[in-house]
Amino acid sequence: MSEELIFHGEHLLDVQRLKKFFPIKKGVFRRTVGWVQAVDGVSLHVDKGETLGLVGESGCGKSTTGKCILRLLEPTEGDILLEGKNISAINPSEMKQFRRKVQAVFQDPYSSLNPRMSVGNIVGEPFKVHDIHPSSDIRERVADLFKKVGLRPEYMSRYPHEFSGGQRQRIGIARSIALRPDLIIFDEPVSALDVSIQAQVINLLDDLKQEFKLSYLFIAHDLSVVEHVSDRIAVMYLGKIVEVAKDTELYSNPLHPYTRALLSAIPIPEPKQKKKRIILQGEVPSPINPPSGCRFHPRCSEAMKICKHEEPIMSAIDHHHQVSCFLYR
Amino acid sequence: MSNTRILEEGKGKLWRTFKKNKTALVGTAIIIIVIAVAILAPWISPHDPLEQNMVHRLKPPDRTYPLGTDEYGRDVLSRVLWGTRVSLSVGILSILFGLVVGTAMGAVAGYKGAIVGSIIMRMVDVLLSFPVLISGILVVAILGPGMDKLILTMGIVFAPRFARLAYGPTLVVKEREYVDSARIIGVSNLRILTHYLFPNIFGGILVAGTLWVGTAILTEASLSFLGLGVSPPTPTWGNMIKSGIDRLTTAPWLSIFPGLSILTTVLAINMIGDGLRDITDPKLRI
């Protein structure tokens, strides 16, 4: 590992006990009658040069976590630290610096590009906003970015609707690396793409990570994709993180019953090999009124008495593996 | 490098597409003629539009008076030509003013949401609950009569209508991921409004706006009729229709010709609006 990749002391991104509750309002006076507890006490960190995968079912709060980190949503509680600096209390000029450091790519390549802007202008927008290069230079820089993500610079004057999903996602990626950020948050970046295109985009992400020494927070529901890109993986269920481990460790030795169920759902290219699928019973409970104790207990095959009444806390199994389950106390 | 050249080629694209759009071209041609008429009225009118001639009153169209004469013996053709000046400027300028102010209000209300949005939109609702004419009278009563005041008045009257029209689409567009993406890049709220929201809600507003030019021309007539706009001897298309309406069966030429003028103008402006919407939409551009 090169000298600059070794991390000294702090994490690049440190999320501490993050909570995001959305009010449910009813009636003429918009009275708050309840709260959707989308994210309930999530702690995670991303080190320099690392990819952290964040997986979980739809509606478990993984995108909300991403949006809080991006400051698109105001967290209800908790701290988000970037290079040790709390970003919830920064002034506008620091905010601008923050924007240069943290970028994002979203799921839907069809709605993440402004249909009224040429793709050249879309990718050049960060330069304009941050006044980095003289406008005569921007075209050259945009052309470079296009080449970096495998698009032809000749396409710059075209509009988003003239591109396929995969190409659009590349345009979004080009925009996200324009400012040379430290951290990029990917919110399901390939789940809207064909499988063949998924592989290309993921390989592109790998290359860019090497070249620009980036760190990724990779949010996805597809475990096989996450396995490929991540160094560490955090598994989320109903607003909480239930297990964090190095990728190899998680796949070879999943501890939390929910993680085991998730992993058993990955198809394997071996028709003869019989595989035991763990089929979860019931639906994901509502985050408006989550179950008492461990949030997974109503669907857990190994639920014990204590799971109903007490909430498990994160405990370290070893240096690279933490789980929040009473089975491993 | 070749990239630079390719980008610059894009600039001529807008004009080329405009030229290809027959609707917009015809509309533009008509409006240019109408504007020319407004400017050249003193030279092309066969008679003085204010000159009364009681001997020739209420004459049907003939050789001396191609569009006939009104109840004071004034030449209808000359009055229609001169009327272009007031009607066109009041119709277009007031709608333009209303469009700019109203769209800004609606877009800010939709984008900001929460309390600011609610306050703006409730104010808009109150203003919308009055008919155009009533709120027109109210504003003129405050500002006083005169053509500049009239334009301002009608702009104020139409602004809430544009605000309502801009508000809904803004709510839709601001939830799109490209707006989030812009915020992540660090684009300012103002630039999001002007470069991300407005271009995407523009089409519908433009078309409605061009249709409302006709309404504005007629409202001017009503306000003038009540003595709140342009005073009577000055010809406008609106007050000509108004005064001719009583004699619709006996002397239809009094209101038909100014009516046709409004129709042609509104149609032409609407054609331009339609064309502009198509031209500015990259999806429909060739």
C-alpha cells in the first residue's frame, strides 16, 4: 500500500448514531400523528481508499442514510464527520468545500440528468459552479472526463434522451468524478441496468477508484454486485445495521440470521448443487411501528425470549466482524 | 481540438430547428406584419381615426370606407389599424409581465415549499378568487388610469394565474433526481431555479401565456369601457368590439373586423408559443 493510502487516526467518513425520522401529518392542522423511523441509530465509517457496501431490502433506510450523508436530508439525530469534521454545523463556504469532497451517483439514469441540458454542460456544471477552470478550458476537461468513463467526446453536444441507460450512468459517473472528490456515494448505481452493462459499469468504477484513489459508499440490494466491489459490507434491516464484516468474512461466515437468509438468496451457477434456501416468513414490518426488542425477531428462525424484549447491541466477534444479535453475546 | 468545433456547431441548431418549424415561422411572419401595422398606422391609414363625419355614419364597407364606418362616421379600417398600437402592446406586455412575475412566484413557492410556499400560494388563491375584471378594477383604482398603469394592472391580474400554473409542475420537477444531483454538485438555489426547474416547466406556461394574450386584449376593452383604461376616442380593438356589439345585427362590420384582428393576432402568438415549446424541447429537436 502506498504511503498516502495509509490512514492516520480518523476515518474519512464517520457516521455516528444517525437517526432520521419522517413525521406523518394528518388533518387540517397537519398534526404529527406518528413518525417513520427510516434510519434509527446507524453508525458506520468509511476509510480512505475503501469501499463500504451497504445492503438491505427496499425500505430499510439505506438510501435515506446516503441522503443524510449527502446533506440532502437533515438528520434527526446523530453526527456525520468527514475527515473528523462535523458536517451538520458547517457554514456556506465550508459547505462548498464539502460538496467538492463528497459526490454521488443515483439509481435511475433516466431521471438523474437534466433533460434540457446537453450532456457536455451536465458534466461541465461542477467546474462552472465551483469556478475551477476558465470557461475556455472546460470543454477540454469535459472531453477528458468523457474519455475516462468510456464515452466519445463527440457526443458532448447531445442531450440525455439520446443515450442508453448505461451511457447515461457513465455520464453521471463522469459528473461525479469531475471535482476529484474523496468519497462517492453510489445509491444503487447499477440496479436499473442490464446485467451485461452492470459488469462494465462496475469495472469502470473499479478502474476509477484505482486511478483517483477514491473511497466509495456503495448502497445496493444485490449482494453479488456488492460482493464484487466492496472491501467491507454492512447489512441493514429496518433502519438499523445488523452486521458489519470484511467481504470475504461475511460471505464465508455470515452470523446474523438475516444475513444468512440474504446470502442464501444469491443464485449459484451450479445446477446440481443443492442449496438450502432460507425463506423469510412474512413481510418487512412497518418502520412506523417497528417490533420491540430486536427488530428482526418476528421473522427470525432462531428468535429467543430475550429478542422480544431487549434490543441487541453491536458486539465485535473479531477485529473485522461485528454483529448485533443475542446469539453471539 | 475537434471537440471544440463540435460543441460550437450546437449553437446554430436552435435557429435551424426554428426555420424548420413551419408553425412558428408562419406565426412569426404574421406578428411581424401586425407590429409593422402598429408602427406604420399613421402612414397607411386612409382616414384620421378620430375624424367624425355624421353624413357617412354607419355605412357598410364600400370603396371610400373599405371596412365601413361607425356610429360617428369614423373610418373602421383606420381605427382598426390605429387600434393595433394599444391592443398589441397592452396584450403582449401585460402577459409578459404577468408571466415573469407569476412564474417566479409559483416556482419559488413550489421549490421552497413549507411556510414560504404556503404563504405565497394562499395569497395566489385569494387573488384568483376574484374574476379578472373585478381584480382589474381594484388594482386600477389603486394605481390610477393610463396605459402604462393598465399594462401593470393586467400584469398583476394575470400573475397569480401563472403562479398557479407554474406551481404544480415545480412540485413534480423538484423531486427529480437531477435536482438532487445539482445540489450535490453545489449548484445554488437560484441556478437550480433558472437552469433546472424553469426549463422543465416552461412548455405549458408558454402555451397558456400565448392563449391569454387574447384574454388580456379583451380585458383591456372591459377596463377601458368602465373608464379605467384607455379613454374612449382612442381606438383599441377591445373598445371597438364593445361599442359595436349593440349593432351586431344591423352593422356587424363594427365588431367583426376588430374581432378578426384579435383572432389573427392571438392565433399567430399561439403558433409562435407552440413552435417555441417544440423547439426548446431537445427531444423534439431534429
